[in-house]
Amino acid sequence: MTDIRCIGICTGGGDAPGLNAVIRAAVKAAILKYKWRVIGIPDGFDGLIWPERAHELTLKDVSGILPRGGTILGTTNRGNPFSYKTVENGQEVVRDISGEVIANARKLGIDAIISIGGDGSMKIAHELFLEGLQVVGVPKTIDNDLCATEVTFGFDTAIHTATDAIDKLHTTAESHHRVMVVEVMGRDAGWIALEAGIAGGAHVILIPEIPFTIQKLCEHLEMRERYGKRFTIVVVAEGIKLPPEMKHMVRSMAVGNMVGDAISLVARKEVRVSVLGHIQRGGSPSPYDRILGTRFGVGAVDLIAAGGFGKMVCLQQESIRAVTIADAVGKMKTVDPQGEIVRAARAIGIGFGD
Ligand code: F6P
């Protein structure tokens, strides 16, 4: 048992539904189980640049936040104390202020910090740990693409939102005999597209892991027409790799729009595109994400009590475990193109544009 009296907690990177569940659980467990004080650090590690902005989190502060999306602590996906950007005399200057950040944590009386974040935040947490900060991590991303954990909170809510959107597009697509393209999130991995696509009964799913061509995609539309189906739902992950025939298109446009334009050009069909964007990151977390967030929050507090600094909680074989942050960062979990889920999708006629 380590000598801890006060812990800090911060959220970094893009938000995800369930962050408040983690904060609430960590605050409650720290106070009720260990009698520690908790300091809320605003906007990720940036909050330690201005320690006066940090404030104590009491049981009252976390009351009622479980169903709320976002994070009550605020977040940023830009701040990095090892390469902090400022403007001095009109010039951009990049400085390493990690020493200040650690000193400020100590000034606040913080003995250990829970850093909740994605891969980028975990890299920073690991480097701060190497510099002497007692830190534990909680993994977060709606993309569900971290190797070290079977699931991240936020993913379940995101696929509910995306599935609901696909369901709604289904009825209008069918009425108008249209091709509906839905772009969902997933910068490096196609999990949201694959799972929401299957759940929403999509006909074509394009993901970064499976190279596609517009020709093959359009052949799928024609095949559906031969069966008498006059509408098609195409789910596109934002991180797809463009095929050679689309390389000339301007990438500043949402990729879903590019796919939509390419389909209408080749198949001469009426196409409509919906880009779901940050809607998938917002809103109230699903029961699954609330439960996983709660388990991660308690797990992180227990990890501090056990002296497991430099580690991150994760879900493995349905249990909360810990892995070293060093082992977890930079290792992506992508969709296996030959895996069981893709094979199941293909077996029911879903096309991948290949
Ligand atoms: O990693 C989560 C994620 O939502 C990605 O799917 C997406 O590409 C990215 O964050 C968007 O980030 P931002 O909030 O900076 O637009």
C-alpha cells in the first residue's frame, strides 16, 4: 500500500461518452474506499500549466454526471507538455514544460494522477511517468482501436448512434430508391463502420483494412437491382484508403461525399450522403459504457493504491486488468479482413467493395 493522500484526475484527447462515468467512479472510490482527496485538472495535462485552475472534486461535484456525455473536466487533443507551443515576440516557440507540469502537480499536493485518454494522452502519461510523475492510465476512444483492451468505453454508444442513423436512412432510401452513403468515424480502424453497418443492415461497408474499387462497389449495386432492390445503404469509415480512380479527388471534402460523387458518376444513380461526424461522440453514454467506465474508474483508483504507476487499466477476458502503458501505446487493433465478423458479413451478402 502506497502513501497516498490526494490524487489528480484529467481527461485528454477527443471526448467519448462514458468519461464522466470514469470521473464519477474514481472520485467516489477515492473518497469512500480510500479517504483520499481528489483534484480535478481541467483540459488534460494543460490544466497543470495553470495550477490555479485545478479544483477539488467532492462527492457533490460528481453527483448526477453519470448520464452526461462529454467530460466535466474539459479536454484538448492538442496540448503536449513536452512540445508546448507559445508565441514569443510574434514567433511560434516550442518548449518542453514537463518539469513545470510535474512541479505544479506537487504544489497542488497531488501524489498520483489518473490520466484518461487515447493513444496520444497515454504517450504523454508514459513520458511524464519516466520523468517521475506517479501516473496511471484509463484508455478511451470511440474508435475501439487500442490493442491492450478488448473494448474502450464510448464505442458502444457510438455504434448505437450510427446504427440509429442507418435505420433512419433505410426508410428514406427505400422510399426514394436511392443510394445512401453514410460516413462514420474511424480514423485508422473500421470497427464503427463494420459493427454499425451490420447492426443497421447496410449493403456495402467500406473500411480502411479492406481495399475497394468504385467499379466493384457499383457492381454490388447492380446485383441488388437484379434482385429487385432499388436502394442501397453504403457505410463508409472516414479512414478508408482511396482507390487509384479516386486519387485525383480533393481530400478536403468529407470522404463520404467523395464516395457518393464517384458512385453517381459511375453508376449514374441518385446518391445522397450523410456525414455523421461528431454526433457519434456526443450524447448520453449507453448502459454498457456507463458500466465499463465505472469499472475502469474504480480499477484506476485500486491501481494507484497498489502502486501500479506507469500502468493502464484494461478489459481482458471480461475482467479489469492492468498493462504497462509502455506496452500499450502505439499498438492498434484493426479489423481482420479474414476474421469471423467480416466473414459473417460477407456470408449474408454484405459487400466490401473488393
Ligand atoms: O479518435 C476518435 C476520433 O473521433 C476519430 O474517429 C476522429 O477521426 C477524430 O477523433 C476526430 O477528432 P477531432 O475531434 O479533433 O475532430
